[in-house]
Amino acid sequence: MAVSFYNFNELHNDEFKSKIKERINKIIDTNAFIEGEYNAAFEKDFGKLQKSKHALLLANGTDALEIALLAYGVGKGDTVVVPSISFFATAEAVYNVGAEVLFCDIDPATGLIDVESFKRVIKGKNVKAVMPVHIYGQPAPIAELEKVCDKENIKIVEDAAQAQGTFYAPNSPVGDSKNLVTFSFYPTKNLSAFGDAGGILTNDSNLAEKITSIRNHGRSPNGHALIGRNSRCDHIHAAVLHLKLEKIEQYNETRKKIAVKYHEAMSAVKGVRIVPDKFLNLSSWHLYPIGLKNSEEKYALKNHLQTKGIGSSLFYEKSLPELLPLQKCEGEKQKGIDFAANTLCLPMHPFLKDGDIKDVVSEVKSFLGR
Ligand SMILES: *Cc1c(COP(=O)(O)O)cnc(C)c1O
């Protein structure tokens, strides 16, 4: 039986389609194409859900990273620490504001930033900011990082593009922090628009005001007060996001139940790395990564699953320091290189049936033969 990696048909089912068409018709009828009532409604409700005072919608997740750095005053000549495992945009944002990347390594059990490596790489360097990534939906060790950063006066931008629904600790969702926390609402993320969208959460009202100005050409109530840019979120995307917000907790709960089933089955397979137990209740389960023996085994398993009609995906085929524009960056990287080499993501979306999970698990097990 085929098992798809994503499932947009059920996410955008007939009930959803009829509701969103009503909203889109209203947008057309009122000519409110940019920053309309759904933007305000989403910002209010999303902020509440993530326990953050301010939620600010933006055009995409990469803009969110760049604007967070700009809001902290990061720019030309500054150094920003980025973990060796993330999507390219995390490092790209650093260069797009004129700063440079210094790599620190990851915890090989999770792919999350390794605070000990961070401490080593910042020694003797004038580091302005660090961008921990809540990769696959797992919470990065923000509290430990804050202990170091508070002392060294280093700003933290949390890349939460994969973390709508992630908790640092029970009752403390991502966004319940003193840092700038950035999101992407790209169509494949847990919470997604009908195209590109992104956002930033902050509990700091001054930073919220600055970000609000930057996203709309530096406007303030009295005119253009600074050089900003255009990173407004279209009204249609906000209407979609606001409608999907109604179901995000339910969908994330379903992802967790699926993750638990995978977890129980996969923990019996020798030599396969799975997400640690401690994250079962904290992760948004954006993805379900497993670690194989090596890259040969990873590609062979991927091919095998494909012949059985089971989707799988490489997040990420290469670590950041291996990518051409980043090969000259200094820092620690070997654990990230190894992690990317052996990691494969299995199907994970809230519409997987028990039979789908059984099929995936039995194909993985029979292929690995252990
Ligand atoms: C998706 C993603 C981004 C980029 O978001 P866009 O909306 O595509 O610009 C950044 N960082 C991580 C970790 C992501 O997964």
C-alpha cells in the first residue's frame, strides 16, 4: 500500500475548501488584500497559543530570520553562530544582513545545537548572535544557551520554522521566551499558508514595534522613520492561517500519537537512531527522522521504500558547512556532517492511518533485517 510523505488532500478537504472560499470571497469583495482583519485575528490568537505577547506576520520564514537579526542590530562585520544542521535559510539570513557565519556543532542524538560546542567556538570571538534551530520540531536547549548568552551579551534568534506546537517544557510553548522566535508558514510546515508566509514572536514591546516598522517600509505612526523593507503578509495567507489555527492543536496531537507508534516499533530495531524519549511529549513532530548506520544504508533504504510506494525524504542531504557558499565558514562541524549523512525522514502527517504506520515500519524492519 502506498504511503505518501505529505497529504494536502485531507488537509484541504471539502469542509476546509468551502470555509476558505467564503473568506476569500469576502477579501475580494472588500478589496482588503494586504494586512487585513485576518492578519490581526491570527496575530492575536497565535500569540496567545504560543504564550507570546506579540505575534507579527511576515512574508516568509527567511525574512523572519533576517528581520529578527536586523531588529537586534546585527549587521555588517558581525559574527553569528549557526548550528551545522539546519535548512540553508538559517545561514543565508546571516549573510543577507551583512554578517558572517561561525558554525557550532550539534548533539548527534538529536541534530540540535550542542551548547558545549557553542561555548568552545565563541571563545576569543566577538559573537553578536546565535540561531538555535528547533529542528524536526524538537526543542533546542534554550535555557542552557541563555545561561551562556546572558553572560556574554549574545542575542538569541530561535529558528522555529518547524516548531508550531513545540514545547520547551510542559505548558511552556516555543515563544514563551525572552528571545525573538521566528516561524515559516511554508505549505509543508505544521501550520501553513497558501504560499509563502512567516512570522516572529516576541515578548518585548520595543522589538515588536521595530519589527512592525521594518516589515512595512520603515513606517511609524508619524511617517517613514527608518529604512525597512516590504515583508508584509498577504490577507489571503492570513485568512488561511487563521482558519487552520482552529485545528493545529488537534493535528499536532495526532502527530504525537503517530510518533509514539513509530517510536515503540522503531526502538526494537537495532542500530537505528530515533528521537529521544524525553521529546515524545514536547516535539511538534514536524518530521520523523531516523538515523541509519551510514549514508549507503540510508540511500538503500530510501530506494527500497520507494519501490514499495512509501515516501521518505532527506532533511538534510548535506549539513550546512558542506554547502558550497558556506564551505569557507569556520567552527565545529564534523558531527553535523555525519548526522546529515545518515539521516532519513519517514512519512509524518496527521492523516496517516494505523495501517500506513504498520506498512512503513514493516518495510523498514524487513529491509534492515534487524
Ligand atoms: C522552512 C524553513 C526555513 C525557511 O522558511 P521559508 O518560509 O521557506 O523562507 C528556515 N529555517 C528552517 C529550519 C526551515 O525549516
